[in-house]
Amino acid sequence: MIKSLAYKVFWAGRYLERIENISRMSLLAIDKGGDISSIPSYLGIDEDVQKYLINNFEILREDVRAFGDEKVMNALSSLEGAIYSSTSDLREYFSAVLKSTLYLGEVIEDQLKPVITTTLPRKQEEIKTQ
């Protein structure tokens, strides 16, 4: 893997992790009856949670385009649909974002895992007859 591609993969993982963590923390706050507006102060961000997710997603999308195949891009589109969906039901919104994020992570891992090929030596008779 070349350096620039490794750089893109690293940062895509970081942004994917940020989206996952925001979704998990938001779901936890909703489940505990807390106020979702308090999450940015815990994270040290200056903007709305959904705007933060959108900004991180846009950077993630640019990084993934550098190495993603069709399956990865389809999973990325699924995450995009979840992030830009309606926020009328926050629990449903963050659940969808979390599921799409986890799915995209699995697809990226499947694409990047090493392919092991074994080459068996040919028999001596096969070599002589050629």
C-alpha cells in the first residue's frame, strides 16, 4: 500500500470512529433521559451534533473515494442516507447512523484485509513434459 493511500485509510478510519462515537454517546444520552444539546459541551465541539456528523461525513467521503470499490461506495451511500435523514425521532436517527457506520467499517475491513494465496509447487513430471 502506498503512503498516500495509507494516509487516506487512516483518516477515513478516524472519521468513521468519530461518527460512531457521537452516535453511541447520543443514544446513551437519549436512553438515560438526558438532553441531546449537552453532548457538544462534553465533546468540546462548538456546533450542533448533526452538523458535526455531517462535517465529519463529508471528510470521510472524500477519503473513502480514494480507495473504495463499489461495495464500499454503496455502504458509504447508506451512511450518507442515514446522516442526511430526518431528525424528528432522534433515537431512530442515531440508531440508523450507528448501524450504517458499523456496516461501512465492516465493508472497509473486508476490502483491506490481506488476500492469502498459496502456490503449490508442480510435480517434477509436469515440469519435464512441458
